[in-house]
Amino acid sequence: MSSLALDQTRCRGCGICLQVCPHAVLTMKTERVEIVDIDACMECGACSLNCAFGAITVSAGVGCAYAILNGMLRGTGSACACGATPENKTNCC
Amino acid sequence: MNENCCCHVFKAAPTMFKVSSRLNLADYLGIIQVRLGIARDSYQVKPGLYAVGNPGNDSEVLVSANYKLSFDYLRRELKGRDLWILVLDTNGVNVWCSAGKGVFSSSAILDLIKQTKLPGLVNHRRLILPQLSAPGVCAHEVKRKTGFSVIYGPVRAFDLPRFLDNDLKADEKMRRVGFTLGQRLAVVPVELKIAGKYLVLFLALTALLLVIKGQLNPANLLAKALPVSGAFLCGSVLVPIVLPWIPFRSFVLKGWLLGFCWAIACALLFGFTFWNWLAGLLFLPVLTAVLALNYTGCSTFTSQNGVNREIKLFARPLGLAALAGFIFFVTGQIVHFF
């Protein structure tokens, strides 16, 4: 079950959350957004981060077992092994 | 990766480069190389502002990651167009993963806008971002701090020409992330390469054991190595292929089920002894399940809380099953030795 939660009283119906959701979890109903498919939510956090009215909350993260296990071993929370961390700078061309 | 550099530096502005929308042979060889998992940790483009065609001060500004594969897939869709591409430093990681980790972020965009003096270069105040950068970017924050409106473009670069020709509007299909057979298989060689070294180690150990027993021949090696090698391939190749059709939502259960079927097939095929039946049915499904769990990171729909739950729920049972399987295997070896 996803941790996605929507406070409809804060929603202004701008619809940016519908644009950024990759799995059509939300839909627009009479100028307010509504959750229609919560099981499809992957908790990427795009809707919540882009909502200017704070209407959406979700405990966001990356659904990658390797990253999660890696984080557990290092005790740092989820940590990608693919170099995608801010401190992991490498040289480029 | 100097040989992969696709740009020549404009002398005047140190962060501005010109780039072609046509990929050359070296680019395509690079794509094959990176898909095979060779030197893919350093497959980067220099961050900065890139000019495609002859952009002017009314041309649109696209934003992308500095993983060369992302950048190449983007620019090859821009044939015959004049555009700017703002390439962020994402440590050579693709758009979605780097956004998920907050590296492709609002602050990275703010910094690069400042560095490249973008406001003086274009008259409009629009940035077109890939939709999948949204987990890392806060559109209203970028707008408030820079004046640039963020427009989220399609998920795939492939849809970008239609998006650009359609007044920057994406249709339903452009906004959805799927997971087609081609996409599921594209990451298999890399995963095989990462996990494959353990398989090679296992094959070497098996061969060594047979040498010690004086029974090394191809038929023997096949019979001894096939159950584990097959379970390995079930997890890393078969799971991605049949993923949507295996029952269960959990990746661990999906993998375990395939591994269990494989273990029964092996037992019937090779006429397992009693101890090997026990060992095979306990151990082989665990191997497949762990590889399937690892595949969550390649998939396009798993959530962190979901994967966390799977690990918490299955880590102990899988560990115990593997241990018991190993003990039964060793017991069988000892019993049959005497």
C-alpha cells in the first residue's frame, strides 16, 4: 500500500501532479484532483514535490533493492551504487 | 572519455558547446558498449549549455542529464531544429535515477542557469524538462528563484518532436511509463555482467571438485553445474522476460516460483537423490528469488516502501532456506561418499 495522501481542501486544480505522475495514479474531477489508482503509485515523490499548495504528501524514495540493501549495510539509508549521489563526483570528458 | 566527446568548445564561453543531432559510428558503438556494461560508469558528457543547429534568443531550452546515453537519445530526436540543451552534472547517471536521488534537482538547475548566463541568452523564460526529472525538481521553486517556468515534456525523447510541434503539449501516452519486453531486456546484459562473476566462480569450483574426485568430463560438469546455473539464468534472464505473466506482485515470490519450477524440472531430469531433492527445492528457488529482488531496481514501477517490505518479510525465510538447502546438499555428499 502506497503512503500517498491527498488533502483535497488544499488542491487548487492546477493539474501539475497529473503531468508528472508516470502511472496515472491521479485524475482531475470537478476542478479538484482525486486518487484513482493508489496501487499503481511507486512513491517517486514527483507530485508532492511539484505541488505548490502542499496538497500531496508521500514518503518518497527509490524502489531499488540494491540501493536499499547497500544503504542498510552502510547505515546511510538508501544509497545507490550507480554513482547517483551528490557527493560522488567523478571526472568527465 | 575523450574519444567519446561529441562536442567542440566555443572559445568565447567556456560552458557553451555545439553539438550535432546526428549520431556517428562512435556514438552507436558507445551505445552498444554501455548496454553491455563496459566502462559505463564513466559514460559522461561535459555539463553546460549545448547548441543544436543555430539557436537564437527565441529558441527553446531543453534540460537533460549528463549520462551520454540520455544525451544521445535526446539529440538524435532534434534533427533540423535549432535549440539549446542545458546539460546538468548528474555524475553520468540517467534522468530518472538521478532525479530520484535528488542530483537532478532544482538547485542544480539554478546553478547551471547562473553559470551559463542563460537569462542573457534567451528572451523567453521557459525550460523544457523531461517528465521523469520531476521527482527531483520543484517547478514552482525554479520559477520563483529564476523566473523560468518549468514545462514537463514527455517521458521519452522519442516523443519530443511531436511535443515540440504540438505547442509543448504532451498527450496521455507521452506521460505514461511502460515496461515493454525490449525495455525489460535492455538492462539484462549489464545485470548479467555484474552477477556473472559469481557464476564463473561457481563453475570453476564445481570443475575443481570434479578434478579432485577424478570425474571431470563435460557430461559430469553439465549435470553438476546445470541446476545452479539454470536457477541463475532463471533469475537474471527469464524473470525479466516473463515478468508481467508470473503471478504475485512481489518480486521475491515471482522469482521463488520460477526457481521452484526449475528445481523440480532439474530433479526429474537428473534423477536427484533424496538429499539433493531437499537441497535443490530449498536452495535453488532462493537464488532465483534474490536475483528477481535485485531486478526491482531495473523495473519502472516498484516503490521504496514496497521493496523495503519485501526485504523485511523474506530476508530471514530465504536465508534459512538457503542454509538448510546447503546443509542437506553437504549431508547428501557425505552419505553417498561412504
